[in-house]
Amino acid sequence: EAGVAQSPRYKIIEKRQSVAFWCNPISGHATLYWYQQILGQGPKLLIQFQNNGVVDDSQLPKDRFSAERLKGVDSTLKIQPAKLEDSAVYLCASSPGPSLAGGPRDTQYFGPGTRLTVL
Amino acid sequence: GEDVEQSLFLSVREGDSSVINCTYTDSSSTYLYWYKQEPGAGLQLLTYIFSNMDMKQDQRLTVLLNKKDKHLSLRIADTQTGDSAIYFCAVTTDSWGKLQFGAGTQVVVTP
């Protein structure tokens, strides 16, 4: 079974530029997550999709970050304009989900991530 | 909000057992996970435990859960150099499967 695919793997941009990341989840997984992982920290959830609807975007800085999941499969995360503090690894994960009680259907599988450096 | 705490660093000799500890605050967490992250890679799911269990064993991995103390641990038996990585504890925080992660424990295995 193919895993979660992400591209690009690395991106270097200058502040105030825009950037976009792409994610292709595991086939058949209904739930897709975007995380931001700053160096030395655990991943922090930015946005969670259930099919093509947003379940949780409470920690997404909506003034500069946007995400979409067209047709409930692939997803893109965009930053416009980027700031220095956006330098991080952006991880995409997917799960079969949901399960109202929580459980193995919610188990998240992660892609390799995109390392963003903002200069 | 939910807090998940882990010690930052663990050094262990090859062949010994490693024990990585995690504490959390939300007593309603249903599932608790351990992930492994190697340099430049995403997070690899190692194992998980349901909150009504005290222990789960999976080959060299043993997970212990103390719900009263909100303490989770991961024991790796016969630690190998390939086990050197950062290990993250994560707990579910809602019915949609949202995870709260700890900051990770860096495990260094020495020959």
C-alpha cells in the first residue's frame, strides 16, 4: 500500500513570498491533516479535513494560511505572504476515520514532510 | 488545553532496554500513540494503546498505561543503533481523532 505522498520535499523562499505544498493521502482515507512542526517541537495541527469538509482549523493562521481538499482526495496548503517564523516542516497525515469513539480508524499515517525555510 | 510532557533526551547502550516516559493531562483521552521520527523523515507509527488497557506488547515494544497517574511509557527491549531517533507520545483529544503531541524524546544508542 502506497503511503502519504508530499511535494516538494524542500523549499527555500524569501519572506513575503508565497508557497504551496501538496499532499496525496493513502487511497481510501477519508480524513486528512496538515501539521506544522517547528524544530525541537512536536507537530501542531493546522487543519483537519473530513472528505472535503473542514473539521478543525482553529490553529490555522487564516490571515496568511489557506488549505483546500478538492474532491476529497489531494490537498494543498498555501502560505501567502510567508514570515520568518513559518520556517518549519509541514507534515501531511491521513487516517481511514472517523470513529466517534476514537480508535484505530483514527490512526494517522504521516508523509515525509516538506521542509520550508523562509529567509 | 491538553498538555503532553516528555523528557527531552535519553542515552542508552546497545543491547540494554530503553524506557521513554510521557505524562498527559486530559483524562478523557481515548487512544494514546507512540511515533518514531528519524532525521529528515516523517513520523512512523510504532504502536498505540486503548485507554481501557494497562499494557500492550508488540515484539520488542511494551507500552504501559497508568490512567490514575496519566502516565504512559514505551519500553524498547534489546535496543539497537537503528532505534536512535526522536520518539513522540500523542493522545487523542476529541472524537474526531485530533492528536496532541509531546515535544519528543531524542534517544541516542551508543555501542
